[in-house]
Amino acid sequence: MASTVSPQINILSGGERRLLADIGRIDPTSLASYREHGGYAGLERAIRNMSPTEVIGEVEAAGLRGRGGSGFSTAAKWRVTRSTAADRKVVIANAMGADPSALSDRALVEGNPHLVIEGALIAAYAVGASEAIIAVRRDWTVAIERLRAAVDEAIAAHLAGYLVLGTDTSILPRVWEGSGAYVAGEETAVISAITGDRGMPTIRPPYPAAAGIWIASRNWESPTIVQNAETLAHVAWITSHSAADFASLGSEASRGTKLVTIMGQVATPGVAEVALGTPLEGIVGVAGGASGKPKAAFVGGPGGGAIAAAAFGTPYDYEPLDAAGAVIGSGTILVVGESVCMVDSARFFADFSAREACGKAVPCRIGTRRLVEALDRILSATPRPNDVTLLRQLSRKVRDTGLCALERLAPGPITTTLDNFADEYRAHAERGECLAGSCRAAGVRPLLEPLAGLQ
Ligand SMILES: Cc1cc2nc3c(=O)[nH]c(=O)nc-3n(C[C@H](O)[C@H](O)[C@H](O)COP(=O)(O)O)c2cc1C
């Protein structure tokens, strides 16, 4: 079958094949095609043969951690919702694709929409939710059309809706379209937008798993599980295979696979699935290797960090990346070569975070902007004497006083480039020289090409 995802999504042939296995093999507009490839076996097994607690136990045994960035234990979150007494509980599949350069969630919901819906239904059964909302970025029109059709087909086949599979479990799935702003993918912002408010984050705690969607007219606070679309796809995979099968790949701390978007200066950019714990150099290899001599990789999207090529042995895993100043984040790995200016790159990401900040928290609204201004002064060789110190101190303040993870992560590209490429900062600030010969001062911005979506 020809590719079933939008042309800008290139599914790479290397790496592992679990969530990606059926993309291109099944017809994403057909429930029958999904079922021919084993679709909904996980839901059937969960609902017919397992208690909700057993389903949570299976997800826990698999060691599944959230794939939307934070790596929090999925089962631990579910237990909170399961044990919170409430008339109404909700599961939200987060397919907001907040980082526009990340293509993996989009590949899933376009190429295999039922897989995400099935995972959301299993999650709803496990935590006792009566609703499963698939929250999708509004401009993913192909995905929205397919998800809506898939939801209708699943309901018509009694796989969702009233009395699922003839049992006494009822779960109403629906598709909700949200704005494509970066901050609007943050879980409390998704909840706010679904309830009709602006998509802005709220302070946690309370965590949504205990008190999420709030229905003002009834003063209801519904425990709400917000789970990344990929996490839910893994849930469907686990229940249709086994916890042991899932855990057969991955690192000690993080079992299973992760979808990544590899881009920048690599031979074949695209979306791949890799075992967690794979060294970065192995992932770059899945994309055909770096084109030219690599200098670094920005790992994790706008709030990620730069890992120098000399450290490409770093395992792609939550804690090792954290230790290196990067994150799993949106699952993007942007490889840059010698001709890319690291100061300008840091400025690019910082400016994105500053422009996308919702403005609710002062350190975020003003702090991120001040960081960009200091970078601008350095880039134009007109720094104030303490600008590098300011970058360090203000980065720490913005990180530590954040209302949401946008600002906690926003300084990452600055601090990691300061740590690893201090000579480039010095050359700009002291001599007005770009060591890469390619920054804004030189009028060329090759870095921006693969990041067109972020502009
Ligand atoms: C600025 C920002 C944007 C985010 N965008 C997304 C997104 O597009 N999709 C997503 O699943 N999580 C996103 N997150 C993470 C969510 O807040 C949340 O942690 C996640 O949906 C939880 O699901 P998980 O446990 O399955 O990872 C974002 C967080 C921040 C701070």
C-alpha cells in the first residue's frame, strides 16, 4: 500500500517496528483493515478478561512511562484517577502536536488512528472514565477526518460508546480540535481549552489525575487522565501483546520504544521508532547518518538542549538526557553541522519560547524576552559586561520559578550551548565573529531550513 501519511512525514525503514509496524500496511480509513491486523484485540482482552485493576497492573508491569515528555509512570497516574471518587472521569489523548517540527504523533493519528483510539478506550476502562476525548491540533486536517470516521466506525461496531462489546462499560469517544499554539499542548492548557477557556496552563497541584476538567455550572471537578497519543498507542500494544513483550526492549529505567523525529543535517530525515536507551549516534544512524561532520544535536524541541557530537554516546532516555541538559520533550532530534552557529540557534529556540509564552507568569513573559535580548546583544557584538552571567542567572530563575514546563525548559538551549560552545559566545561578544560563519550577522541561517514549522 502506498504511504498513508502526509507527504512531509517520511517513515524511516530502520529502527524498531511496533507502533509503526502497520503504518502503510493498513488502510487508516477502515476499521475492517485495522481489525485484520489484530486491531482491538487489546481492548477486547482488557474489557472481557481483565478487571480495571489488572489492566493497570499490566501497564505497570510493562514499565510504561509517558511519551509526551515528562516520562511519568502511566500506571501511577491511572491509580490516582481510579482511586478518586467522582461521578465522572475523563481520558484525554493529547495529539496537540505542540512542537510543529515534531511529526511522530501526527504519523500515528494519520497512519493508524484506531491505535490511539483503542489505547484511549483501554485507559478509560482502567480508570473508570466515561469519556475519551481525542484532542487534536486543528491544522492536522487529514488526522481529524480519519479520527472522526474511526470514532464513528468504532461506535457502530460496539467497540466504543454505550455498552462496549455488550458489557456494562460505556465510554463515549469524541474528537476535539484545539489551536496549534505551543503552550496549548501542555496538559492543563488542553483541559482549559476543552472546557471553553483560553488554552493557558494552570498551577499544579491539584494534578488533573485527581481534579481535571471542571464543569462550572455543576461545580464538578472530574479526575482527568491526559496522556500523550503515543503513550496510548503503547497501551493498546501492551494489552494486545504482553507486558513482558513490551519490556523486552528498552533500558533498565525505561522500557519499550519511542517514536522520534530525526531532522537537520542527516542523510534521510524522518520519523523512526527506537528502543529507549539507544545511544544518540545509533538514532542518527537510523536516519542514514549525519550529512557532513556533525557538531551537535538539539534534542527535545524548543525546550530541549544541545548535546555535542563528542557526547553522541548518550543514551536516548529520560534520565541520561536530563543529566546532559536535554529532554525527550517532543521527540525531535535536530542534528547540526559545523556551519551552524550555536548562539544563533539558542536565540532561535529562546525566541520561539518567548513568543509562544501565554503571558500568565511574569518570569516566563518577561524573563524569556530578556534572555532573547541578551542573546541579541551578544550576537551583534554589543554585549553589556555581565551578559553571559545574566544569561546563566536569569536562565536559572526562569527555570526555577516556572508555572508550567514551557518556562522551566525554555532556557535549555541557552544553558547547554553556553556549557558546550562557550567559545562561540566569546567570539561573538568579544570580536563580533561567528565561528560557524553562518549566523544572522553573516546573513545565512541554514538551521532554519529544517525548522520551517517553528517560524
Ligand atoms: C509547552 C508544552 C507543550 C506540550 N505539548 C504537548 C503535546 O503537544 N503533546 C503531548 O502529549 N504532551 C505535550 N506536553 C506535555 C503535557 O503537558 C503532558 O505532560 C503529557 O500530555 C502527559 O502525557 P504522557 O504522560 O503520556 O506523556 C507539553 C508540555 C508543555 C510544557
